[in-house]
Amino acid sequence: MKKIYGILLACICMLAIVSCGQDGTEAENLYQVYYVSNSETKVEMHAHEMEALTAEDELQELMECLSTSPEKLEYKAPLDMGFRVLGTKLEEGNLAIDVDAAYNELPVMTEVLVRAAVVRTLTQLENVNLVMITVEGNQLSDRNGNVISWMNADQFIDNDGNEINTYELARVKLYFAGESGTDLIAAYREKHYSTNTPMERFVVEELIAGPSGQIEGLYPSINPNTKIVNVMTKDGVCYVNLDENFLNVVNNVSTDVSVYSIVNSLAELSNINKVQILINGEVPSALSSAAYERNLDIVTTLEN
């Protein structure tokens, strides 16, 4: 289900300082530029006031920021770490950055931090949706031989803790609503996540986030305003504690569809057999007091 990168990262922390020579005054046109720590264990974002007026110049300005060491000396620029940028090419929202062979000499942990910093910085631009880094025209591969293609900011998940953590690439099977709101349709999602986040919580977070939009015919199964109180698993039963927004179903989705989108998705994990859904720590009258088991009768497939 998941391919372990085995790379130590730390959470992406917020710091209200201005980089690239700006003076720290409050401004409307602020961007976040991500830098790598000297210890090469985390990235941190520094506020930057954009001066450029055109989309082309904005890209150039952020590229210069990523190549220039910040004022805070314990951080360094991700594009100034022993390799050179050979060129960039932007087409229809896809930005390709070609670097020289020295990029391949970066330690595994450092290389992922560089990618995270570059992608999260540049995809803030309205005309940049995806970023890909190539080495002298060749695509990157991870240590397991998997090709690293186009990336967006969502592939690098923030973590709220301060501890060093491992990022892994998870491939999970999620169940979203069909158009009628009375059935579920399964879809796979691949995403980097922090192992400080339990896989069960990661699954519920992704369900609340809804379908990615890359597959037509999938609709949100859970109210996007739903907040997770906590998620825990004991003796094969996963207890999912949500706030009251879960009971306010979206569109024409039935309560059963919302419930079984969670149950079926979590039951795909090897350590979960049943799911108990709570609302603010209690079982509401609208839900069963018993733990739910997987229900595949409610599952259908997309029509071609």
C-alpha cells in the first residue's frame, strides 16, 4: 500500500519574516518562499513581498529567491545547494525545471526537501499548477526506481508537530459518492504523508477533502466542513470521532453513503475490521450504536 521513502523531514513551519532583501513591512502581495535548514532535516517558509508585475517576472523573481540564501543564516536556498539550474519551460501551467548532473549527488533526504521547497513555492503562482524537475533532460526516480513526474503542493503534507518525521508515499483506496448520492465509487489516491499522522486519520482527512477532480463522476461523500476530533484503532475497531458537521450531508448524499464512505475506505487497511463513528464523543440517534462492517452492496463502478 505504501512505498517507504525512509526520509527524515520535519514539519513545515511558519515564520513571519521577509526574504530576498525585503524589509518586513506588511504587504498585500505576499508569497511564501521555502528554504532548507542547514541541518537538512526540515524546510521553513519565509514571507516575500512580490515586486514583479507580470507573470513571467513573478516566476523569475521566485526562482531568484529560491537561489538566494535567506537572511536567517540557519537556512539555505534550495536551488543553491551544489547544482545548477540549466533552464525552465512553462507550458499550460506545467513548469519543468532542468538541472545539471550534480543534483544526483544530493543525499536522499536533502533531495526531497529541495523538491518540497521548490514545488510549494512555485505552485503559489496562478500560472503554475505542476512542477517537474529533470536532470539534464532525464526524469527523476526515487530510490525504489519509481519515476517522479509532475508534482503539486498537495503531495507534500504539512505536519503540525515539531518532531522530525518520516514522509512516505501512500496509495489508498477511497470511496466517494456517485452522481445519484445513493452509491459509492472507489478510487485510488497516491500522496506523500507524514508518518506522525496515523494512516487511519490520513484516510479520513482525504475523504473530507473530497475527490481530486482528476476522475469525472466522483462527488464528495462527506461535508467538507467536518472536523476530526480524533481517530484511534483498538482490537481491529477504528473509532472515528467527528464534529456535528458530519451529520449535515452535502448535496443529495444520503447518511448511509457518508457513513460507508468512511467504513469501506478504512476497512481497506489491513488492521481494521469494523468502524465506529462518533459525533463529539457520542453515538447520535442517526447512527448505529454498533460498529459498522464493510458494505460492498452500496458500491458501484463508473459508467464509461
